[in-house]
Amino acid sequence: MYAIDECVRFLLDLSQILEFLVVKDVFLMPTTNNMYNDNQVCIQWSKHSPTKGLHHIQVWEDHVRENVVSHFVTLHNMLMGK
């Protein structure tokens, strides 16, 4: 989950930098970014309600989940092809 969160944060930062420099259209950054992961549990966490009792993981989940809901990123399982 930590790796997915870091990737989402990097994509958000990159998107904001390109937008600030007014070159986002030049680099054709997609509105929805596809991310591939081999951990089905992480993908399911990003789509469902938060885990209770693990606050540090819940913060990462919430950040990733917010970006999945807003369609900034879409998580796919690279092993299943979904």
C-alpha cells in the first residue's frame, strides 16, 4: 500500500508542476492514470471501506482511495489483466 501511495503522490506532484508551468497539455498527461500492481489485496483496499485498527495504513488507504474515486488513478492487477 505504501508503494501505491508514493506513486499516487508522485503523479499528483508531477501533474501540479506541469499545470503550474502551463505545459500539461504539451506533455499530454492523461486525466486518469493507470497503475498496475501485483497485489490484489491493495487493489481491493483502494476500492472498499477503510481497515479499522491500523491507522498508519488507513491514512495511505484513504489517500489512494480518494484519488481512485476522483478518477485521477485507476488500479489494475497486472497478473490478472483486469
